[in-house]
Amino acid sequence: MYLLFLILFPVLIFVLLNLIILPFQFTVRSLVNVITVPKEIFRVAVNKRVRQNHALEHATINVIEEKYGTLFNLSGYALEDGFIIRGNAPTDMVYEAAAIGQRRLKRGERYLAIHKRCGTSLAITNLIASVLFLILLLKYGYFNLLNIVIAILAASMIGPFFGKYVQLYLTTAQDVENMEIINIIYRNQPMSFWNINNEYFVQTRRI
């Protein structure tokens, strides 16, 4: 019994300390999110080349996942001169999907520019949770775990909805008629137990 107490007592203290500290940590993170998330969205929104490449990145992943689902564990991000695709898909598949995705965007399939796992949607969900938590904090004037839970649950329900429209109107540009895919470059990644993905840079330019 004494041995069990010696084992459980530090664990209990650790849990209690985290329960006390967590609301303060969440408050700090919420304040940071309220500043950084709008700033990052604005940075992308005013750069049309990044928005176009963001749309092409999503279209590429969506084309592959329409046929194979999430088999290749794809993710990516956009740059001014192209976009990165990470995952286990082969090079020719990524290049072909990028070309198909661009053609379909040109035909007006705007939904291809939206992806449910996009970092934009995650950022918007975090922003909504942060704003809701700060509103509850200002309203009731004290920190508690219930406010965190309410904010997170509410944000998880409405965040993806708003995230989709932020993607559509602010962080992607579906008019890619003046874009040309010119190259795909394989970037060798260090192999490890946690990282078995390929990385491709799909280079684009305006025409």
C-alpha cells in the first residue's frame, strides 16, 4: 500500500498542477492566436501567387484522394513559385494530379481548391476557440476548465464551416488560367521511423 502511494502521489500532484496551470496556458495561447492567425491569413490573402499555388496544391491532393483516399498520407503548403506535396505518392502520380487539378479548376470546379485538412481550417478553429474562451473569461472573470471545454467543443463544430469559406475567398485563388506547371523536383528526406514520406516541389510560373 505504501509503495502504491509513493507511485500515485507524484502522478496526482502532476495532474493537479496541470489542471491549475492549463487555464492560464490556454489564455496565453488564445491571446497569441487572436494576433497571429489573422496576421497569417492576411499575409496569404494579399499574395495572389501564393493563393493560386495554394489552390493548385489542394486540387492536386484532392485529385489523388478522390481515387485512392488517404492511402498516401498527403499534405502540403504553398509558396510563391510553386507548392510542396509531402506523402508516399510516386512522382508521376503527383505531377499528373497537379495537371489534372489545374485543368479542372480552369473548368470551374472551384471546390477542388478546398481541402478539409487544410491548415487554414485548423487555424480558424483555433481562432474561434480562442475568441470564445476570451469572451467567457471576460464575462465570468475567472479561469476554469469548463470554459476551455465549451470553447473547444463550439469551435470544433463551427470552425470547419468557416474554415471552408476562408479557404475559398481568402487563402486560395481558383483562377489559375495564367499559371503553368513547369517542373516537379523530388526532395530527398532523411529516413527515420517517424518520417517515411517523400517531398515534392511542384514548380509553377505565370504565363
